[in-house]
Amino acid sequence: MSRIDFIIWTAVVLFIAFCLGWFANWLVHRFTRVAQSDVNELERMSQELHEAEETRDQAIVYLQQREAELTNQLSQTEAELAAAMEGLRDARHQAEELRSQLR
């Protein structure tokens, strides 16, 4: 094999290798390409997720406010109960004093 034949065969082999590499690259990009419908669906899903997170945050804020209101109402009710119990205790004590005076 002469020097020219060696160069030609080397060039042919390199060209075939280049073509195979280009074809493999094209196949990889062809099968891994993301369709526009997939991108649109991902955008829709991300928007729905964002809206769900906002709704969750609003629900958390509402529940915290409601909890604070109920805690305040419970404290007021307990204070009123304590005052009523104290008044009842005083009334019973006065009733006992009046009974003892009548005897």
C-alpha cells in the first residue's frame, strides 16, 4: 500500500467516523427533544402549583387569625366564668350569713 493509498483510506475512515458521530448526535437530539406541548403542560402545572401554594398560604393566615380570635374569646369566657364563680361564691357566703343570722 502506497503512501497516497494510506492517506485516502485514512481520510475515508475519518469521514465515515465523522458521519457516524453526526448521525448518532442527530439521533440523540431527535429522541430527547422536548415537545412544545410538554413545555406548555409544564408551564400550566407550575402555574397551578403556584396558585395552590398561594391558596395554602392564605388558608394558613386565615387559620392563624381564627386561632387568635378563638384564643381571645376563650380567655374572655374564662375570665367571665371566673368572675361568675366568684360572684356565686360571694352570694353563697352571704346566703350562709343570712341563714346563720336567722337561726
